Amino acid sequence: MKCPECSCEESKVIDSRPTENKVRRRRECIQCGFRFTTYEIVEEVPLMVLKKDNSIEPFDREKLVERLCRATVKRPVSLDTIENMVEDIAAELKNSLQREVTSDKIGELVLHKLKNIDHVAYIRFASVYRDFNDVDSFMKVISELTEDNK
């Protein structure tokens, strides 16, 4: 780190404190003794989503919350439950250490969690995610749910 006073490239760290999303370091120049503060910020590589049309976009947590709110409209599912579910999914995706994830993988994670929360919301989300084209598709998912509950 260059000293802002004399441009010497050597300094020593006197104090280091973590703050919100960064580390504050108090430094002293080896050459002139000038003290200055630096901040280190963790650089996160964004999680990218590979969509069905082969386009790639950054993972958008708010977009997923919005989609889940649509699926749970007029259902007894709180916003806190949705937020926690999205937080769990985001953490699981980041912990997988993959830089790219398919939208199919995200959809499957959502369906797996929704199945335990609300069956109607599960069917609503599945109908859009799996692109149901006929009644048989709905019946198949409903029969899977009833078999799982037995």
C-alpha cells in the first residue's frame, strides 16, 4: 500500500478492525511515519444463472422472492417464510462453489422447499416452471403430492 504522503510502498498495520462487509486497517508508513487508514472489501464473484434460452444473467434474489410471492398469493405463507426459503436457496447455491447454475437447478430447489410449505403454491410454481400444457400435467403433479403424503 503506497503512503499518501511520500509514496513509499512499505507500511505496517497498526490496528485492524472488521466493520460491516469490510476491514478497516490503520497503517503507518515505514519511511516517513505518516499514519493513514485503508479499507479492504471482500470481492464477491456473482452467481450467474444459465437460462433455458442459453442466456446468462446474474442471480437475482429479489426476482425469486417476487416469483414466490406470486405462487403464494392468497395462501397462508408469510413473507418471512419466503425470505427464509430464498436465503436458504441462495446459501446452498453459493456453497456449491459453482459460478454458474442453471435455472432448472434453482427451480428444483424451490419446488423441493415449497413442497414442504404449501401444496397449492407448489402446484402454481410447478405449472409455470415446468410449463404445463394440459390437464394431465397438473394431474401428474397432484398425484405425486398425494402419494408423498401417504
